[in-house]
Amino acid sequence: MISTFKYRISVVLLFIITQLPAQVNVDSIFNKAILFSRSNEFNKAIVEANKALQADGKRADIYVFTANVYSWKSNNDSALIVLNNARKLNYLTADFYDAALNILLRANKNDSLLQVCDEAEKQGYKDSKNLIMKRLIAFENKKEYDKIITLLGKDENKKYLEEANIADIYRRIKEKSLYQKITVDYAIDLFQKVPAHHYFAMAYSTKVKNLSTSFGLNYANRFGKNDLQIEYTGYKTLVSENYWYLNYGYAFGNVLFPKHRAGLEYNFKLSKHWDASLGGRYLFYPLSTDKNIWIATGNIGVSMKNSWLTLRPFYVIHESGKSLSFSTKFRLYDDNPANFWGVEFGFGNSPDDSYTASQGAFNQLMSYRIKMEKNSTLSDKSEIFMAAGLVFEEYYVSATIEKRNRFIIDLGYRFKF
């Protein structure tokens, strides 16, 4: 009897003794993997983590760690496969949900992210701020702006509006949810010993899904003449978030504006920080020697933290010849992108710029210009735009080329609803 008892004790002790080194070995290997991950040696960290899992395939915490490492090296598909092994072990802890939410966010799997948010909440996940943030990002990516407004409109969630990043999303979404806009703009060009030029524009804009549409009315008074132009502008956003620009304008009097004005341009992302476009314009001046004018244009832009720099050339083709002009613009944004300062430089002339228009044509001579601009929000629904510029330009007096300065003041107001 005693010998049988001693035998059983010996077997138990032997089992414990044989298992202790293995457990110590798993932890030491796992710690080595953690150290590799902290020094951004992700491949080595995965190798060591897999060694630990080979020794103990039920360590769900190591599966979660390995999934995170895969995600840190931008291999989110593998991360989700590995993470599912922890789920199979019923390891539904805060660490598991932290990893799942972050990996799904990086993988841009918005529907799955929202499902896991709901699951985590039912499982008693305590970080409610993280759930709110992940839901907001997923809803914004899906362009379900009304769900963001509803979520943050709940009494229990209003406290999160004190968080800067959540408040920024809420402000941005409220602006996007205002699909209609009225814009008015007035510009005056001042000269020495020459009557001022006046330009007034008014437009109504709306948005239906991924199509933004604007209908405008433009009025000009120059050289003692008046002209009126109606204008349509459309922006068609694609699934890739690239978009098409389309414009058409028709002038009733065609003494200042071109009789017909049309434009088409494709805008696309080159990378996270770089954007570009390619397109063209067509203008028809029936009273001018150069009746048909074609313009090839585009732009290359780069975003740098809270600023944006762009360069746009205009290659103009008309009966009298060809010309090339450039403009470059720099903008510095506030935390709210609707608040910005800007400066623009340019040289040469292009009929795409409204102030180059002459009597039924456009000024084909050289000009140099600089303009400062400021856009400010007055409220969630309204903005004001102010700009001032100086142009040094050549112009014809009979057959003689003269030079003069032109001072430009531009004021605009936008109301969204």
C-alpha cells in the first residue's frame, strides 16, 4: 500500500520535474522575442515566438504577441490568422481585443472592426474610449457620417468630445454632412489712371453620394463693358478616392468671358503625401483673332505635416502661337483645415486665370504676380475668404507694349447647410 503511494508520488514529482525546464525555456524564448520586437527586429521576434509556441502551443498570449508583430511589419493578413489561434483557445482578454482592434484598423477592414467592437463591449472590455475611437474611424472610412453624429450625440458619449482627436473627427464629419453650400465672391482689380475691373460670382453646390455639383453665375465689368456667364462644375470621386474635375461655362454677351469654356482633369494620389493631376481646358472667343484656345495643365503637390505645396503649369496653344506659364501655391493649415494661410506666385499668362481676360480674348503678354490669402471659419456652417495680390504685367496700347501694376482684392463667403 505504502509502496504504491510512494510510486504515485514519484510519478507526479517526475512529471513536474520534467515539465519545469520546458516552462522556463518557453518563457525565456518568449522574453527573447519581446526584446527583438522592442528593437524593431520583427523577423527575429517572430522566429523566437514560433519556437516558444512549438514548445507550448496553448500559450494564447504568445499568439497575440506574434499577431501584433506581424501587424507592426504591415503583414496584417498573417496577423489575423495567428490571432485567430488565440480566439480558438478562448483567450478573449483585454490584450486580445486591443490587438484585434488595432490590427483590423491597420488592415482597413472596417466591417470586421465594427463587429469586434460590438463583441468586445459584450465581453466586458473596459476601454470604452478606444471602442468609440475605432467606431468613429470605421464609420468615417465607410462614409457613414450620420452614424458618427448619432454615436457622439448620445448623452453617455458627449464626454468624449473633450478629447482633441475625437472632437476633430466630429468637427470634420459635421462639415462633411453639410452637403449644400452657397458661395459668393467679389474681386476688384485696381490700376493707376484706369477704371477698376470688377468680378462677382455666386454659386450653389450640393453633393449626392460621390458626386459634388456646383451651379454658378459670374458677372464681370471691365473696359466699360459687362458680361454674364453661367457655369457648371462637377467633382466625381472614385472608390480609390481619386476624382474627376469637369467644368463648363457659357457667356451670354461673350465680350469679356469666352463664349464657351470647358475643362476636364483627373486628380490622383501618388502616395500618402504626394498628389497630382492631368487635364486640359478649351476656350472659344468668337470676337478674337485667336478664337480657339487649348490649354494642357495639371499639378504636382506635396503635403508636409500641416502644409501643402503645389506647382501648376499651363501650356497654351492658339492660332498666334504657344505659351507657357506657371503658378505655385503654398498653404499652411490650422488644426481645422478650413483655417489656412496661403501664398501664390506665378509668371506668364493663361486664359484659365480670369484676371487675364481682355475684350473677347486674353492678355498674351508676360506678367508676374504674388497673392496672399486667408480662409477662416466663422462657425460650423460659415467661412470667410480674403486675398490680396499684386501683378506686374505687360499690355498692349495700340501696337506698343506698356507695363503697369495691378492690385487685386478678393473677398468671399461660404455658407453650408
